[in-house]
Amino acid sequence: MNNQVLGTVVGIIFVVLGLALLTRYKTLSTHKYFRILIVFVSILLICFGIFMGWESIEKIWIGEV
């Protein structure tokens, strides 16, 4: 497995983790500040996963190895 495919898979994993945190943030904590922190971290995970996946897919399309 080359680096581009691995980057795409890891990006998808980060997006899934971010979405899981985002959907379950109310049951993970009852404190307001922890909920805000969980939402912030989940948004960061989703954005980072999209960025990693997009960069890897773009490298596959361009043909960089």
C-alpha cells in the first residue's frame, strides 16, 4: 500500500472519529465546557480528515509518488 492510499484511509478514519464524537457529545459529558471542547475537537478531526483525504486523492490523480 503506497502513501497516498494510506493517507486516504487515515483521513476517512479521522472523519469517522470526528463524526462519532459530534453525534455523541451530549452523552459523553454533562459539563458545558467539556461539551464545547468535544465539539471543537470533533470539528478539527473532521477538517483534518477531509484535508488528508483530499491531499492524498489529489496526489493520486496528479500521479505524484
